[in-house]
Amino acid sequence: MVSRLQPTTQPEAIYPESDGKPMADNTQQFRWIVVVKENLEWLFANDATVFIAGDLLWYPLEGRNDLSTAPDVLVVFGRPKGDRGSYQQWNEAGIAPQVVFEILSPSNTKAEMNRKLLFYDRHGVEEYYLYDPYGNCLNGWRRTEDFLEVIEPIDNWASPRLGIRFDLSGAELQIYRPDGQPFLSYVQIAGQLEQERQAKAQLEQRVEQMETSLEQERALREQEQRRSQALAERLRAMGIDPDQA
């Protein structure tokens, strides 16, 4: 009797949604991650085909749950906005993030960042930006042909994909939108909105005052007109033609 071997089924791979590492090690690193991510969200708010995320695990290959990384910020053109537990590239039409950002912290080692650069190079990233807020140092790489090549010079470099410009002339990096407006923190944006609200309220108040003044002038003219008409009627009653007076 010959027994048939039953085909073995491979267990379905599980792709964790966390690597157990904190999003940031300190307030400065966290602030920069939020500024870059939220300003990019704002920049592409009206484009439903640009997906942006912060600290999201990216799995480039199906079945390889041991192969992943979580860029501080990633940008994917050609994928819809929406919530995700992780970015599983085979479920995203095979599209790799085109742009990634990393913000350095004192705990990051050179070997760790070299591994990330190699990961991004191997798996199709087009632009990679690495900012050290402690030394105000920005490095960038852009894909040319089949590999990521260092961007030199990086100061005043404009991202081909994002259209944003990097300025290192000040005490810290300043990033500018394509329209020339700077990236802002939430506090700065809220402050601008409050200033605009107050300016709008002051303008409405001035308009209301002008309308009130015009209404008062109109009422005075009507009152004077009624007085003139009453006086004319009294003169006519006395046999005097006011038009000939």
C-alpha cells in the first residue's frame, strides 16, 4: 500500500504593525517629523492619489515579514489616501515610496543609517533626505539610473518629486513650498489663522461702522428733507410760493 504525502501548507505570514521602537527619542526629533509630515499632508491635501505617513512600517516583499523599515516620513505617489496598519507594497500595486525622510537623533548609529540607505537603495526609493537637527546638516540622495546618488550641493536643492526647496542658510533647516511659503509648525499655523481671524473681524467691524455711519447720514438727510417739505407747505398755506422766495 502506497501512502500519499499530504501537501503541506505554509502558514500565512503575519506582518506586525510595530517594530517596538519609539517614533522619536526626543522632542526635537519629534517636532521635525511632525513638521515635515503635516506640511507635506497640507501641500498634497487636494491630491487623492498621494499617500503620506509617518513612522509606518514598510514591507517591500510579500512573505518577508522579517524585511521592513519605518521611515520617519514616507511619500507615495499613485496610491490613495487612507489609514493603514503598515505599507505592504504588494497590496499597493507594487509601488514603493518614492520619497522618504529620516530625522537623526543622538541614538542613531552610523551603521544603522547605512543600513537604511542600503534598504532604500535596494527597494526603489527615488529621493532620500536625512536631516540632523543638532548639527543643522542635511544630506540627500536621488536615484539616477539604478542607484541612489548623493545630491551635491544640497543647499537650495528643490525636490523633483515634491517641488519643495531646502534652505540651510539659517540656524536650522528651512523648507519652502513650491509657492515660496515656508513649512510651519502647528503653533505658527494656528497663530497665522488667529491673525487672519482677527483681521477679518476688524474689517467686518469697520464695514459695520461705515454702514452705520451711512445709515445715520441717510436718516439725517431724510429728516432735513421732511423739515424742508413741512416749511414749504406752511409757506404755501400763508400764500407764499417757496419756489419764488
